[in-house]
Amino acid sequence: MNNHQSYKPSHPEDGRQSITPFFQNQNFPGYEEQTEEWNYQDFLGLLQRRALLMIGVATTVMVGVYINLILNPKPPEYESSFQMLAEPVDYDTKVVDIGSQTNPLARPSLDYESQILILRSPELLQSTIKQLQAAYPDINYSSLINSLRILRLNETKILQVSYRSQNPVESKEVLEQIAKDYLEYSLEKRQTKIRQGLQYINRELPFLQKRVDQVQRELQIFQQRYNFHSPESLANQIATQTSNLIQQQQELELQLAQARANSAFLQSEDGRKAVLDSYPVYQALNNELRQLDIQLISASTLFQDENPNIITLKEKRNNLVPLIQQESERYILTKRAEAASALNSLEVNNQELVKNQQILEQQRQQLPNLIRQYTEIQRRLQIATESLNRFLSSRENLQIENSQSEIGWQLIQVPFQPTIPVVSSGLVRNLILGLAASIFLAIGAALLVEKLDNTYQNAWSIKDKVKIPLLGNIPFNRELATIEPEAISSQKAILESDNSLAETMTKVTSVRELDYSYNYTSFAEAVRMLYTNIHLLNADTQIRSITITSAMPGEGKSTIAFHLAQIATAMGQRVLLVDADMRRPSVHTLSNLNNLWGLSSLITSNLPVKKVLKQLPSMNDLSIITAGPVPPDCAKLLSSKKMKGLMADFQEAFDLVIYDVPPLAGIADANLIASQTDGLVMVARINKTDRSVFERAIADLKISPINLLGVVANGQKHNVKSYYSYDPE
């Protein structure tokens, strides 16, 4: 190892730096064009990818069409036709019922769809078939209806009837018989239909009239029973009565309050005194008593108590006092009785008002039910009346139509005998149609297979789905794929791994031969572009260590890591390539180095790092650490403190450290390594990587503390130049 590349250990905490992608959310130049030109470029790419399938489908269809035309040639067929006016000219000029409310100009016309079905019915064609079987015994209803076509010419009143047969004379004679029968049908059947309609109406009219009378009687009985003229009048009546009762109750409650207050007042002493003060007899007796008291006082000053005058006055006074008490008691009782009687009368009136209010409330609650019954009766009466009126109007119209002279359908073009067949066995025409059908089926099959394909067809589909930067697009090289690994010396090849997983690789013996190869291949230019894009991810902080992995095995991650290390070395970087895929190591095979000692040896023993560092011949700045012997627990070794310390020392000693790690699917090795590096690069194989597995792996990486730098598309077979011939801005 050279002095300028001597290995110097360092502390783990001085190792990995956090790198933020410089153009993580930017689109690469040309991506907008690719999106806008999807209808052209993507469709052509789809056809190119599925060309073999399309050729197979188209060939199969064409062979089937050709065999069918040879084995089943079509005999010539002749078609004849006639036209008839299905509605007479005077149809709209008939007498119209003046009592009808409908507009005469809006009178309904013939239902052509139903009429055509009637004309094709077996009942109508039965007599026609019997007449034709005398000359053409092979004719039956099935053969006739299959060759007979009836249609309306645009919005006119003209029906065109055509018949197709291998015999031109038969086609004319069949239509002549059909035209004759149709004209007879227009004269006889329509008149019969009018008479049947009149019979039906006359039969139904008594029942309709009876139903109208019955509903009218029911309405009359309902109105008489509930005094119900209309919902509005009954509702207004109940509302008015309720308002009057409320007003009367308010006045009565005021009177009751006054009566109760008067009765309570009469029971008190003040009330008693007030009543007696207003009683004249009581006042007169009191005045008389006061006069006697005055006389007694005057006489007492003049005479002795035994004086007859004084005795007489005392007797009068003693007789007057009981009389006053008796009269006052009688008057008080009378007033109290009057007050009690008035109070009882008011309470009786109040109870009567409450009873009336309850009756009105019941009527108000019954009002919706009565309105519903009234509305239902009115609705039935309206329906019955309208039905009766319609039947009466229809009877009048049918009578008018029946009395008028009916003009039947008119034949405006008679059947003719055809001379030129409408169907013939044109081989060239049928082959052209078969070719067009085969092309459409082939394109449809290609679109179906493309829809069911769960892989990525190009680099732009990867970028569009995962929404992360596309760092590079590595082309597929057929020359590299045909060279066996044992014969590789200074050239590129494809190595089939243990599980038949193809990975592109290069074994190099001299730097000069390597540079010459990369300068003249699109593969080398694509890897150089990948290195440039990674180098430009962040302008402020240099990326010192990266992890390269894939979602599934066999996607070319080891090949890309190996060639990326060579390109970085050619660019003047001191590069260390570490094979951290201890489960299925392949870097030692790509570099043609032995794998006796490697990364697993460094972690599990005290072996010096210099012991396992290897260099490619003529590339002193590219160092490689192979995976070493396969350990029993790879994840345990990669998560050890010693591994973290080694990674920090590697990053300190080299300009760029590249780790080739196992795929992400179901294995934790990649996460353990990537979390200690400046970023992770995902590799996806065109037409091989399962989209669901890859996108699930990307989603898991986005929520992890791993710095996802971008994705590399590997194995692009078409339109590679437009992807790798630009530099990201």
C-alpha cells in the first residue's frame, strides 16, 4: 500500500456526517419532456417491448381468419326492399274533440318501435309464410325473420322493409307478399282495434260512474258528520273558539280572584266593620243607642238611679243592644252567603270553560286525521273523475275516428328484383379486415400484459412512482452478457450468481485498459454520470461513505458498486470498496481476488486491517475488503461496536468508502450499515424488480433515520442516451 493511502484508525464519533441531497426534490432535465410526450414515446416503447407478443397474436388471428375464409366461403346474397307510408296523410287533419284540453298539434303519433315489433311478430307473419311455402317450402318463421329487416327512415313516417336471400327472385317475391299482407293489416286490424277499444270503454264506463257516485256520497256523509266543509274553515273555527275561551278564562280568573278576596275580607274584623258601616239599619240603631246614652248621662246628672226616667231609658237601652247585635249578625251572614254564592258560581263557570277547552283540544288533535281523511276522499274523487273524463273523451275520439273514412298505409316504393349481390366472398376485403382486427387485438394484448406487468419498464417509471431523485440509468450491454466470468481480463461481463441472479461486472488488470473501455461504451458513461450525480448531491459537504443495496437479489447492486469504485478511483479519489454482503459475497469474484480473509475476519478477530486490504493490479488508489468467511450471524457482526469503529476509521482514511450490502427484503444488514454512512443508494433492475417490494422498501427507508440519496436504474435496453447524457443542475 502506498504511503499516501496508508490506513490510520480514528474514533467512531468522527466518522459519518449527515448529508442532505442537494437536488432531492428536483426533476432531472428531460423528465418533463418524457411526461408530456407519453402519448408518443411511451406508447412506442411499449410496442417495442411487446413486439414479440404482438407478432404472435397478430399472426394467430390472421391464420385463423384465412383458414375460416378458405373453409367457410360466403355465397353471394341479394337484397330487395320496399317503402310504405305507415301513417295516412290525413291523420293530423281529423276532427278533434273541441272539449279536449290537449293541443291538437301535440297529438301523439304512431309508436314506431312497438309497431315494428308487431310487424315482425309470428302472428302477423303466419299467413305470409303459408302463402310463400307453396313456392319456397324451406321458408319458415326463423329463416324469414333472420333475413327480414324493418326500420324507420330518420324521423319520417316511412317504413323501409328489406329482405336478403341468395336467390334474387325469391327476395322480390317474398317482399311482394309481405307488402300485400301489411297493407291488409293496416285496413283491417286497425279498424278492429278501434272497435275493440270502443267495446272496452263502454264496458268500463258504468263501473267508473258508479265509483265516482260512491266517492261523492262518502264525501257528503263525512262533511255532514263532522260539519267539515274544508280543512281551512274548520281550522279557523277551532282557532277562533280557542281564542275566545282563553279570553273568557282570563276574565273569569280575574273575577274569581276578586270574589275570593271579598270572601276573605268579609271573614276578617275589618271586613265586618266595613260591611256594617255601609248598612243603614245598623247605622240608625247605633245612632239611636248613642242618643239613649246621651239622655242617660244627662238624666244621671239630674236624677237618682231610682228615678223613673232613668229606669225607662235603661230599659230602652237594654232592649236596643240585643237588637243591634242580632241585626248586625244577620246582615253579616247575608253578605257572606252572597259572596260564597258568587264565588261558587264563578268556579262553576270556570269548570265549564275548562271542559270546553278540553273539547276544543280534542277537536284540534283530531283535525290532522280529519284533514287526512278529507284529502284522501278528495284524491279518490279526483282520480275517479279524471278516469271517467278520460274514458268519455277517448270514447268520443274513437267514435269520430270510426265514423271517418279510414285511409290505410300506402306503398310508395314497390319491391324490385336485385341484380348486384350485397354480400360476396371477397377474399382481399376480408383479409384486410382480418389484418385490422389482428392489429387491434395485438395492441390490446400488449396493453393487457403491460398492465399486468408488476415491474418497471424504464427509469422514468421508477422516478415517477417512488418520488426520489434518479441518480443514474445504467444501460444493458449485450456484449458484456455473453462473456463468461472465467475469460474476463480487462473487459466487462455478466456473472450468474448462486440463484441465477444476473449482475454486470468488470475484472480489470490494468488502468489503461479500463479507461479505454469506459471511454467508448455507454455503460461506462452511465456509471461516470452516476458518480457525478452522487458527487454533486451536496455542494457544502462531501459525501465520504455510501451504501449500495437493492430491494431484491439479482438487481446488479454489486456490479454497480464495483464499477462505481473504479470510476471514482479514475477520477482521482482514494476509494475503499467493502463487501458487507456476508451472506452471498460477490465482490471478490468481480475483482478476481481471494476471499480467505475479509470483513468478517476483521470483526471476529484481532487481525490487522492491512492484512485484509487488497488492491487491483495497476490501481493503487482502489482498495477492496472482501466479505471473508460466512459467519453464523451476520447481523450481529454488522451491529457490533467494532464494526462501527472500523467504519469510522475507513471514512477517515479514504476519500470515498462504498459498502455493498445485502438486499433490504427481509434482512436487517443494509439498515445496520446505511445508518452509519452518509447515504444509501437503491438499485432497481428494469423489467425485473417487483414494484410492490421496491416501493415498500423505499417507504420503510423514508421513515427510518437513513439518508436515502436516490435510486439507480439498471439494465435499460432502449432510449438510454437521453437519460445519461445530461448533468443534474
